[in-house]
Amino acid sequence: MKFTKTEKSWILYDWANSAYSIVTVTAILPIYFKSIAHADGVANATATAYWGYANSVGTLIISLLAPLLGAIADYQSYKKKLFNFFNIIAIISTLLLVFVPARAWLLLLVVFVISTVGYAGANIFYDGFLTDVTSTARMDRVSAQGYSMGYLGGVIPFVLIMLLQLTRGFGFLDSTGIVNFGFIMTTIWWLIFSVPLMLNVSQTHYLTPVPHIIRTSWRRVTRTFKTVWRDKYIVWFLAAYFFYIDGVDTIFKMATSVGADYGLSTTSLMLVLLMVQLIAVPFSVLFGHLANRIGNKRSIGIAIFIYLVICIWGYFMKSELDFWILAFLVGTSQGGIQALSRSHYAKIIPSEKANEYFGIYNIFGKFSAIIGPALFGIFAQLTGATKYGILSIILLFIIGGLLFIKVPSDRVSATK
């Protein structure tokens, strides 16, 4: 399947922001944060808990804003403006991480939370653009290709950071210098590869602007929430998504911190993350093909089952080999479950209100992500053992899987 210029430009943004989600959030920042927190006398399990809490705070902020922002973005020309605003906030705050003083771990968390809000906010509108750039019949493949390119795009800056770690900065950079280089590289990468979306993607489904847009948008959100609860196709999906995507996000966000608790070196963690990236590239595309053959619902169900296995494996994990196996399983399913969830939802909502509905989608996806990291942190802190934090996440997949069984699979939105 050949992609259009507009589809390619949309897909490339996954390539752009992957440097932040993979290099900064997963590979660099958790390890760096734990090192400076430990130097200030914070225990490993406690530092892991604080990292979980910071993720929860950032998620809470964007979750509360998402529905109103989405409703505003449905008006003509507002989607691109809001996307640009949050994208720039994220890029600038990522650069500001360079200037946080050594051992100022609390300030580091604050700047990280701001960058998370910008990143997640931009993604609300990025997801909403899916209905503008392609047709219903192509959504699964386009969405999956986006995630695939995101994983592939994360490999290049990730490999460079890994080389710097292995060569000790080629003799020019110490450990802090390597971390700061990672933040700077992420900023530049993100900015450059955001340009195609800014230039080539336009809002084709929209509402005519009205006076008092904020007040009107809030009223629309209230009405839409009432409408959503009467739509079985949307409500069952969102209820299931609320739980299972929280588990997916929590495992992703806590992965390197968990590996460090199990004694994996920074080099080993970097290699594991590289493997996950490389595996996720073909498997994201594979899930797109799978959905075309057996449908979204069955394909997402397969991914949920794999995550149940991941949680059980994580509880019994004892060796570095166990961690590699766990990471392999994550790589097979992470991109697929996210891509197909996004495209499934895009198919069952009205195109002209895509951002408002994706605002609700993000409430369920992002607001739920408060529970997972907090649940992980509480269990890890109370028991003093990371494995109980991992096991606690299985509850999210069990509940999400049971609810997902109730999701109807026979409707494509009549508005497409």
C-alpha cells in the first residue's frame, strides 16, 4: 500500500517525537533521575516510586484539559494552532532539562512533568488528525505505520546515545554530558521532523467557528459526554481501553527503572531497549495486517493476552535473561495494541468532532495512566520489592480484557 504525501507527513510525526518517548523518558531520564536522587540519599525503591508519581501528575494535568482542548480544536484552524503550541512547549521544556542543576532531582521532576504535558497535549491533536489524513479503510494500516516509524525513528538517536555510553563519550563527555547531549539531540530531532506535519497536514473535518469558543466548547463537551454514555460501541471500548492501556503505559514508563532495580547495568538496559525498538517496527506493521484479516477486536485481544503473560513473567523474573524475554514480549505487542486502539476508535466516532472525541479518548487513556504508575509505586514502596509492583499491573489487564469482551465489533461510523 502506497501512502499519500499527507499520510506520510502525519506518519513522520511519530518518527519526530519518538526521540522524546524513547531516548529521554525511557533510556536517559529515569536512570539519570535515580542516580542523582540516590546521591541525595533517596533509596532505590523510593526513587522508583517518585518517578511513578511524577508520571501520574503529568498525566493528571493533561487528562483534565483534554476534553475541552479537543472540543476547541474541532473548530476550523484551531487544531493546528493547538498542536503547534503544545508541541513547542514540549520541545522547549525538554531543552530546559539541560539546565537543571546537578542533584536538583525535585526540579528535574517538575521540568519533566511540564515536558510530559506538552508531549501528551500535542498527541491529542496528532491523533485527531488521523481522520483528516486518510480514509476509514486505510486507518488501521496508516495508524500502525505511524507507530512502526516511531519505533524505527527512535533507533537512530538511541544508538547514538548508546555509543556515547559505551565509549564514555568518546573521551569528551562525562556521564552528565552524555545525558545533556541526549536532551539536546531530542530537542533538535523533534523540531526538525515536526515540520512536515506543520506544512502538509490540514484540518479537513471541522466545525464553523462561533463566538465565545471556550464557553461553547465546554457546553459541547458536556453534551457529548451524555451522548457517549448512550453509545454502546464507544462506551464499552473506552471502559476496556481505560484499564488495558494504563497497563501498557505503566510497563513502558517503568521499564528501565525496574531493570535497574534488578541489577542490570546502564549498557544492558540500553541494549534491551534497542531490541524492543527493533522488534516493534515489524510487529506494529504486522498487527496492522492482522487487523485487516481477523479484525481489530481479535487483534487487540491477542495483544492483551500477551501483556498478561508479561506481568506474570515479570513477577517471577530473577535473571537478566528473564528481563530480555520480558522485553521481547513487550516489543511484539506494544505498538500494535496502541495503533489498533487508535484506529478502532477513529472508525466509530464522527469525523467532524474527531478532536472532541479524541479528547475523551485521551481522558480515558491518560487519566487511567495515573493509576498504573501510582499502583506500581505504592506496591513497590510498601513491600520494598519491585516484583510486587509488576504483579499489581496484571489487575489492569484482567479488568480491561474482561470489559473488552463486551465491545461490539460490527460498526464503522456512518459519518466516514
